[in-house]
Amino acid sequence: MLDPLDRRILVASQDGLPLAVEPFAELARRLGIPQAELLERLRRLRERGAIRRIAAVPNHYRLGFLANAMTVWDVDDREVSRLGREVGALPFVSHCYRRPRRLPHWPYDLFAMVHGRSRAETEAFRARIVEVLGPACRGGDVLYSRRILKKTGLRLAPEPPERAEEGPCSA
């Protein structure tokens, strides 16, 4: 459970840190607490798993990356973990993960998101992935993004909801 101050910290930061030279100092000022306390609470929230990370979330389109694509691959099960790590380490891959196939319609088990300034650049990245996968790759495809669908995680309401009276449907 979150104590009230931890909840205030999460609500105040969930839409992003202040655009300031010292964003944590500014956030602490807005919350009326010392910066050291804010940083310590964020550290504890991360250790407990309440937050995963604090990171920039870029808008690829505004940065000029107009050919963003999820590449999907049918990779030999004996090689997919090792090769997935290699593909994920490529500098143009933002994330790479394994998912179960959904045969007969979806044979792909390795997904790698790539970002290019043009389709030609993205296709060159795709060709590089083919080189890394080698003979373990039995096929692939590319799904180009047309718009950003989601760039946020869970959002907390400023105040916790009132707990319903205990009844037959209570948790």
C-alpha cells in the first residue's frame, strides 16, 4: 500500500517531471518536501516494484523518425533466446521480446521495434536483423506504425477511491 505522501509523489510525477534545470528539486518544491526525501522515496518505490523506472519517453515522430516498424520473426525455438538478445542489442532496436506463436495464422515468436527516418532506412535495419538471425530465421514481416497509440502507463487518481462496504462481491 502507498502512504499518502508516496501517492502524492506518484500523482505529481505521472505526467512527467517538470521541465526545469533541476526537475527533482522543482518537484520536491511543489510537494513541499526536501529533495533528499523525494529521492529516497522514489528509490524505495522502485525497490518495492511500485515504479519500474524514471525515463524519457520520446515521441519518435517529432524527433524525425517517421518509419517506425515492428519487425516480426519466426525463429527456431532452440536459438530464439540467444538471438533475441543479439537483436535487442542493435542500436536501432528500441525493444525486442519473445511471444508465443499463434499457429496457423501467426508463426512469429520474436518481435523487434525499429525506428528509421525513412522506409529505406528501416528496411536496411530489417536486413541487418536478417543477418543476425541467419539460418535460424524461417521468415519475417514488418508492420509499420501509422500513429502513436499509447505512451503512458497506469494513472492514479489524485485521491484514492472510497472503499465500498464489504459485501458478497468484495475482494
